[in-house]
Amino acid sequence: MRAIIALLLLLPLTASAEGLDTGDTAWILTASALVLFMTLPGLSFFYAGLVRSKNVLSVLMQCFAIGCLASIVWLAFGYSLAFGEGNAFIGDFSKSFLSGVGKETLSGSIPEPLFFVFQMTFAIITPALMVGGFAERMKFSSVLLFSIAWLILVYLPVCHWVWGGGWLAQMGLLDFAGGTVVHITAGVGALVAALVIKNRHGYGSASMIPHNLTMTVAGAGMLWVGWYGFNGGSALTASGDAAMAILVTHISAAAGALTWAGLEWAKYGKPSVLGIVTGMVAGLGTITPASGYVGPAASLVIGITAGIVCFYATNLIKQKWKIDDSLDVFPVHGVGGILGTFLAGIFCSTELGIFSGYGFGGDNTSIGQQLGVQTIGILATLAYTAVVSFVLLKVVSMITKGIRVDHEKEVQGLDITSHEERGYNL
């Protein structure tokens, strides 16, 4: 009798595993809201506080508008091209406008419309991240046209390569939540844009200091909270995988923040508020590709490494090379994504003692083999993004008759010249 009761108790679990899981669904509903919260308002506030007061609304507007446009593109054909069967390089149009997808359609253990929404929030934040590379000087029309063209020609193919069953997925690339798909693409796109559009007038002077660090810190806090959904949600289940991803995400963020602040303290005599929140973002971006494959001890090392490497990368790009990647998108997100994708290939190993992870991708059986795959993924994403971004910027410049506002409008500020509004009526 006891055996029969035990068997009956197992039946709901079996049914749940083969169909809709309400726990998984509830978690991904929450994670989707958290990732959207990262862009609107998290990233928007983080960036808006870093620009001058005359451009605060322009940054908020750009992030908001990109969120709207990316959502429509994702519905029309973006989701289908990223996750449709297609081939090794791009999906197909079989799920355009969610054709054939209804309330009862499943993707794993969750409704497919929910999987669509969760992935849409990634497609929103990635082009929005690039705003930091050309803040305060690009025409609004150029921002919109470049962002959407970039989403279609860069984000969608790379997403398919890594998460849609494409050639990098087939090789066994480890990218749990977006080291290549989100951070390398956005970082490289922002760097190319900064090089093409060139530095802001007065770059390097005291007039370039952030106008509202209080807003930036508030946005940073929202990013940290939202990243629980970004990385934890990428498990797509309410499970130990999600819990561990959240744990290692938090530890890396804390380690990155303290490391960056400590380096500033040692070098300049005082730690800055901007430094500690930038270090936090570096820790978050770097752990992202590794978050589903490493343990807590490894995440501490990854966070510390992120703080060191991204700190010096920022100084190199801004102070030595004098590149006006306005809000440090490449040295934080791009370099962080590269570093994290590489380190995932090391700390995924199950044979590193306290630093052990949860195994290799594909058929790879050693750190060396996995690092080879990780390196190919990094280089392919970097090269493809750089070339396509450059071409798109040149094409957009021809269409909009120059991607940069004129000198007078830049001096006056984009809030007034682009939107006829002011962030502050003082």
C-alpha cells in the first residue's frame, strides 16, 4: 500500500516535468520584470546621472525609445530570427508576429509567450547599453536608426549563434546570460561609435563631470537588483541553478565594487562613489557569461579580477588613448564580457577544488579545449560586431546627413535642441 501511495505522489511531478511548471513560470514572470527594470529605469538613471544637466532628458529619451522600438522589432521578426530553426548563422521567419504561438504553447516548462518576453528584455537592454558610447552628441534620428539596424544585423545573428542553436552553441560555447550576446556586442558597438563620431567638444575638461551622481547611484542599485533576473532568470527554471546564478552574481558585484574603490583609494587617495558603482557593474558584466557554470569561490575571484582589469582598461581608453566612450561602455561591458567569457572556460572545471564549477560545454573535456571554444566565440563576436557596426554607422550617416549634431546644438544641449524640453527648470 505504501508503495502505491508513493507512486501516486510522484505522478504530479512527472506531469509537471513534461508540461507547464507553475513554479518555473512564476519565476520567469518575475525575472522578466526585473530585466526590463534594469533598462527602464535602471540603466536610464545610471546613464542620465553621468551626463551634463543639459543632456539628461536626451539620454532618458533614447533609452525609452529604444525599448519601444526593440519590442516591436522583436515581435515582428526579431524573436523568429534569433530563435527560429533557420541555419547555423540565423533563424527563419516561421514565428514572425508569434505565428503559431498561443497561450498553451510551451518552451520547455514555461509558456512560449513568456520565453518571448524574457528574451525581449535582453534585446531591449543591449542596444540601450550602447547609448553610453555616443551620449551627448548623436542626432536622435541617428540614434534610433542605428540602434534598430544594429539590433537586426548584430544582436539577432549573434543571439542565434549562441542561444538559438547556431554554430557557437554547436561548438559548446559557454555563455549563460550574455557575455558575448549582450556585453561584447554592446561594448564593441559603443567603442566603434565613439571612434566614428569622435570626442565631445571640451572632452577632458572639468565641464564633463557627471551632473547628478545621486541619480547614477540609484540607477546602479536598480541594475544590481535587476541582474538577479538577468542571470538567475537565464536558468529558465525555479531551481538550484537559478539560486546559484543569483548567489555568484551578487558576490562578483560586491567584489568588483570593493576592488575598484580600493584601487582608486590607493592611486588617488580617496575612493569615489562613481568608482564603487562602476566596479559593481564591471563585476556584474563579467560574471554574466559564467554565472550558470561556476561556484561562489570562483565568483569572488572573477569579481576581483573584473575590478582590476576593467579599472585599468577604463584608464587606458580614456586617459591614454583619449577615446570618448562617454560612459565607459567598452572598458566595463565589453572588456568585462570578454574577461568573463574567457574565465568561464576555466572555472567551469569540476577539478579545481573550492573553485570548481559544474562542467564543460559540448563534448569538451579539458580546460584547454573549452578555452579554445571560448576564444573563438569572443573573437568571432568582436570582429563581426566591429565590422557591421562601422558599416551601419556610415550608412546611417548618409541617410541622416551626418550622425552628429552640429557644434551649436551640442553646446546648447540635446534636451532643448532635440526635444524642446529641460530636465531641470531652475
